[in-house]
Amino acid sequence: MSAAPGDSMLDRHRPRYHFLPPANWMNDPNGLIHWQGGYHLFYQYNPHGPFHGTIHWGHARSTDLCHWEHLPIALAPAPGDLDAEGCWSGCAVNAGGIPLLFYTGVSPQRQLLATGSADLLHWHKHPEPLIAAPPSDIDAGPHRDFRDPYVWRADDGWYMVIGSQDVGKGGVVLLYRSLDLLHWEYLHPLLRASEVHDFPVWTGSMWECPNFLPLNGAHVLMLSVWDQQVTYYPVAFVGDYAAQHFAPRHQSRVDWGGCFYAPQVLRDAEHRALMWGWLWERRAQAAQLAAGWAGVMSLPRLLSLAPDGGLLQTPAPELSQLRRETLCTEIELDLPAAARALAPVRGEQLELWVEFDPLSAAEIGLDVCVAPGAEEFTRIAYDAARGLFYVDTTHASLSVEVFHEVFTAPFSPQPGAFVQLRVFVDHSVIEVFVDERVCFAVRIYPTRPDSLGLRPFARGGQPRFRRLEVWDLEAAI
Ligand code: DQQ
């Protein structure tokens, strides 16, 4: 079933400032590149309906990271081509002024190349696979999982990492090298699951969508952990890279909200590292088919490293252009004053900036998308006794067709400091940034048209809020 774009615009759960195509299925961000002043976002796309299948590369462009122009499909699987069953994930490279896409064709999974026109609108597929199969000393399983090439330039040539698995041993990222971008020599695993600890983040059985980049004097290997037990989340390893070997020092989950996956990082002309991830749906497939669309891109997140090696994520500064009206701006509030300040505020396209004293209550935070009688609400809060930050969607919707979940992340406030919470509400998407250190992307599907309110939340103590600021955001998509 393929939905007309007009149908999905009537859907109140459809995001209005997070990127998504006019209709149908979208998953991973692909081929992110800053090219001739424009940000190009390619993405896994099925033009035939809101479900994963016949995967093409969709394409969009932005100059401000807020407004996106939809462009024609960049890559399409074609009978008889090496990607006949799908053009799976990959990256874009500027090879001395020539745009190249590296991607995985299926089936079998093999690494392919396409060369682009100067405007990135026309792509010519290379007739041979660059890498036809995984190395013989890797048991990549019955489907020979071997995908999602990520390429970068170094002083001594070009390098590529590819995600795979070694059955019984877990995920693996394979390192290759080339001098001409066409002929690739396998070197060795850049990292194997057996070389890292499962704690604090279990590393599953298969690794997908690797990204490898220098950041603030260290190197970051980001990858997406997959497992048949339905475990899917991205993990970042931060460490040192020298002489083609990577030694991770720090390991963390990239997002704790249960729908953020397959992130990819773009380096722009100012050398900023901007990351997008795919946000999948958390409602029944029948509801996705009825909506005619499935899958949303996260907001662009600016990456940096904390002194302890932790990955810091902050919303791209350009997103402040989306602010229309300031709906609330208050400082120094106790709980009743915070409740009074938020009482008149309503909305489904909001940005919130909230600061609170984490030690002033047993639990402290706020509720968004609250119905007048609290029949529906989503809670975002810190629990001091358990040392957790959480987002609770248990009461987000009265519908039985949607997932009701509680997402938790270990969190220790900075000693003596207020917690800084930034929240973006965009219909069925909520993105939460806690002190830049812990992020949650969640999906909610309220049923009531009046589930639009905000209220502070606290339990015990003498809750103190220092800042409450709320903006109404533009519908940019
Ligand atoms: N999605 C793509 C794969 C990738 C997976 C297929 C991750 O290339 O491993 O649509 O979501």
C-alpha cells in the first residue's frame, strides 16, 4: 500500500519539524555529506509503502538544518543489478571533487559504489562489487551479514569499516584499506565484541552501521548493536587509534529511549560532527499501514567529548531558528510556582529548557503532552534514590495499539550543579537531552486531542526549579 502525501499530513502524530519523507517507509540516515554549502541527507526508503522492503536511497537537502527540500531518489534497486534486492546503508565521500556513494547491495550482501553528478542528483553504479564477500576467517552467519561501509581518508590512503558478526563470538567491525577507492585490501578487525566488556552496555551478536571518526583528540567508533533477542541500540566506543589499531577506553549507549538506531555522523565545513539517527515507530504495524508513513529522523545532534571520554550530544544550534513564540520564561520557582507558570502552556511542537536542583526532591522533572485530567501524560524525571533518569510512556496514550514503556539511564548529576534538561516535543516524537550526557528519543501516540499540557513533577523534598523556558516551534517539514 502506498499512501499519497496528502493523507499523512492530516495525521496528528506526524512530526512537523523532524525530517521524514512525504510518505512511506524510512529508516537509516545514509551518505550524510556537506557538499557545496548544502547538507545532504540520504536515507533508506521504500517508495512502495510504510514497511521495510525494496530499499532505495531517498535524498533531501538543507542549508540551515531546519528546512529540507525533497530531492529525487538517488539509488534504486534494479533487476539484474548487484543491488537487485535493495540498496542498503552506506556513506558518501568527496574524492577530490567527485562524489561517491559506498553502500551494501543485497543479496548477497556486498559492498558497492556509485559515482555522482556534481549536483548529487544522478548516480552511476559501478558494474563490479568492490568487496564481494566477508573475509574467509569470519563466520558471518547464514545470511553472511556484512554491511554498511563507512569510508574516510588518511595520510596513507583510504580506509573503510564494515559491520559484521562472527557467529558465537559476537559483533565485529572489519577494517579495509585502499589507494584508489576501487581495490580494497582486508586488514583485520578494528574491534570485536570479545575485546570489549558487556558492561555497562551489552554488545549483542551483530554490529551494523559503523562510523569511525576523530573527535576532540580521541577516536570514536559508533556502531549499532543488533541481536535476535530484539536488542537494538547504538553504542559509542571512545579511545585511541594508531597504526591501524583502535584501543577503546570508554563505552556508552548513544541513546536510551528505545527507538534511536543506525546513527551516522557528518563533518561539515566548520569540522563540526553532526549526528542523525533513525527513530522507528512504537505502534502496531496496522497503525503504521493506516498512517501511510513510518520512520522519522532524529534532530541533528552536535557531538563532542567530555573530559572523562563520555560522548556529549547537544541539539544543533541552528534549531533555535525554529522558535516562534516564547510561551513561558520563568526563573527561581518552587513546585506550585512552576505549576502556575506552565498551566497556560499547550502544544505539540515545543522546545523546553528546564533547570532544576536534582537534590531538592526524591524525584524531580516534568510531564509533557498532559491531558486536562491527566488521562494521558509522558513523564521525564530524575530519581535520586535509584540514580536514574527516566522517560515513562506508560500513560502517554490510552490506545492499546501502542507500546507503553519506561526507559531508564544511569545518571549522576554534576556535584553541586543544577540539571539542564532540553526537551523537544514534535507530535509523536520526544527527544530529551540531560546535561548533554544522557539522551532519550521516544515515540508517543496520545489519543486525546487535548493531551497538550505541561506540568512540573516532583515527589518529596522541596523541589527547586531555576529555569523554565518554553517555545512554540515552527512546522518546518
Ligand atoms: N538497515 C539497513 C542495513 C543496516 C540496517 C537495511 C540498520 O544496511 O544494517 O535497511 O538499521
